[in-house]
Amino acid sequence: MTALPGGLAVDELGGHLRRWTGRAGLVVDAVTCTPIPHRISAPTTRALTRVTVATADGALPLRLVAKELQAARHGLPPQMPDDTRAHLDALIPWRLEADVLTGDVATLMPPGLRTPDVVAVHEQDGDRLTLWLEDADPVDAPWTSADTARAASRLGRLTARRVGRSMPPTPGGDLLTSYRDEQLGAWAVPWLLDDATWAHPLFRLPEVAALREEVCTLAGRVADVHARLADLPLLPAHGDPTPMNLLRPRRDPQGFVLVDWGMTGSAPAGFDLLPLVFGRAESGVGPPEEVPALLDIAVPAYRAGLAAEGVDVPLADLAAGVRTAAQLRYPCTTMPLTLTMEPVTDAAVTRARERAAFVRMVLDLPAVLPV
């Protein structure tokens, strides 16, 4: 028996499992915990652990994922100034994912898309909790353009089904307005417009330095870019439906289990297509050159999903809005700013070059996507 994530007692876990499975006589015989390899970027996520539970009756083991959530102050860099830490701690709704998954969102899922079962929510002191979720047991198969089309359509349907439902409060406003003010206005833009940033060895790399004029011009115009989204309706968004968060369960590889709801909120129509289409390339697991073709597939599929549930957004407006949102969301903050706080290693140089290639692709997207 190994220690359980978040300090949950084995007897408590057994009680939750009996309720989840409906097996009144279930007895926990052994538990194995294995950290899940995952690059955690959110300060509100402390750890992800795969938990396998063997039961005394010899039935097949139960597979769970324990996600430990915490107030942002616990996960922000220790060198961050106290006033900045307090501001972000108040701004980031750290328990949002737990509140959403224990609410009614599961009842709104369209065919082929679902949330993971919530086995337990273990509250802890100090603004911490652990979400105990079913393990979707996803297939480890390459993501395809067909996966993108299916996911886009189902995300569109989910968005439309959530219209009119109460949304969790987000202190910073809708997702892109908050992004404009916090990630861009308070952080990336000042850094990019500072000559000292471009004197750093990573910013002197030819691939990075070549972006300076275009990126700095964009940094000075983020308010104008954001204003161009004003005519699009604000719709409910998952916030981060990357292919890595759209798990294809082994027992239904054509379906998706949508995880990681910590960024859900309102956003301009089509916002969820950004992480869906750009997410692999942004994180370095897919090539930047895949993005334009995937956009051509995803935008009409998402619009069809909206329309199937009674929400009509003209295709040309949606296509232009997605491209505009990408200009706001990616180039400035994808520049290797955070890497300047680390030693200049070969790995950092490689990552900086990868980020530069991604930014170059976003900047080169056509002004209006084909419709």
C-alpha cells in the first residue's frame, strides 16, 4: 500500500469507490501510485498521479487519476514579488475545475464527448483539494485531421448547449480580455518593448531576433487587435481543449473525454479552436506547418456543430475571428520570455528556436482564412 495523493485515507478511498462502482462489498486490497509524465504549466496544478486499485474480490483493477489542485500562490515562482503574487492569487480561480466537474456540465455533453467521472473531491487545508477522476485509459495513437474535425464539431455543439447556463465567475472578465490585460499588458508587452530583453543570448539567436520588428509592432497594437473581436458573440468555452486534453478512450477511440477544465469561461466565438488546432505545435509535440490545414478543417466543423444546436455564426466572421484571436493569443507570449529566467543550455536554445518557428507560422497566417 503506497501513500495516497493529497493525504486521502485508504478507507475513505474505499468508500468513494463503493459509491462509484455500486459494489457494496468492495474492499481495497492494494494501491499503486505512479506520477503521470506531464509538463505542468498552471500554478494551480500541484501534481497528477495515476492510481491503480486492486480489490480483494480479484476483479479487474480500478484505474483512477488524482489531480491535486491548489491556490495559485502555492505554485507561482518563489522569486515573484509579493504584490504580483497576491494579485494573481486573487485573479486565478484555483478550484474552478472541481466546481465545473461537480456541476451540470456532464449533462450538456453532445454524443461522442463526455467529462470524466468524478469519484471524489477531497478537500484539504490551505486552499488545496484533490480531484479523484476515472482514468479514461486513452489510446496512444497519432492525432489525425479526422480527430480534429470530430473534436471541432463536438466542441461547437457543447458550446451551443452551454449558452444561457450560468458560468463560473472569472475575476478578470472573459478569457481574451483577461489575457489582454494580464498575460499581455502586465507581462509580455512590457518585456518585449524593453531593449534589454533583446540583448539576452536567446533573443540574439537569428531565428528569434528576426521576429523583433513584427512582434514589437503587434505588442504595441494588442488593444486594437482585441477590439476587432468585438462583433463576435461571447460564448461559453472550455478554454483549453488541446488534443492532449481530448482523450480518446480505448473502449471508444472515436469518442473523447474532455479533461482539464481549469480555464473555462466566456470567450469570442471560436476561441476553443485555438488550443485544438494550435495546441500541439505550441507545446512542441506537433509541427507548426500542420496548423493552416487543420484550421481549414476545424473552422467549418465547429460552425456546423454550433448550427446543429441552434447557434448561427457566419462562417466568414468565425474564420476571421479565429485568426484574429490567434494573433492576440500566441505571438507575444510564445516568445521565449520565460526561458530568459533559466540558464542558457542547449535545451533552452532548442526550445527558443522551436518557439520562434511557431511564432513565425502564426504571423504568416493569411489575413482571412479560406471559407
